[in-house]
Amino acid sequence: MDDSFYNVLQWFAFAASVAAAWLVASDVERKRKIGFWVFLASNVLWIGWGLHAQALALMALQVCLAAMNIRGLRKNQES
């Protein structure tokens, strides 16, 4: 794939990360749950971009953040 795909990909990853943070901060439980799913999508997008950029630290960070997002999903389901 050419670089223009990856340039767009990073902006989608950025937008998903910001939207997820906004949703997770909501007082509405349903929005918080959606936010964790959007965060997981952003983790996948960032890993995709990181593979292209060979950004190993970014990919490792996204794996760790994905684990925390899964934890957040579980905690929200318990409440």
C-alpha cells in the first residue's frame, strides 16, 4: 500500500482515540462501554500504522492499552 493510505490511517486512529476518550469520560454507562470499544478499534488502527512505520514502542504501547481497555470493559460490565 502506498503512503497516502497510512497517512489517512493515522488520522483515523487519532480521531478514534480522541472520540474514545470523550466517550469513556461520560456519566452515561452506555457511552462509556462504547468508548472502550472505540479505544480497542483505535489500538488496532495504531498497530496497523505502527507496522508500516516500524514503530515498535508504539505497537507495544497499544497492546498494553488494549489490555487496559479490556479491563475497563469488564469493570463496566460488573457495575
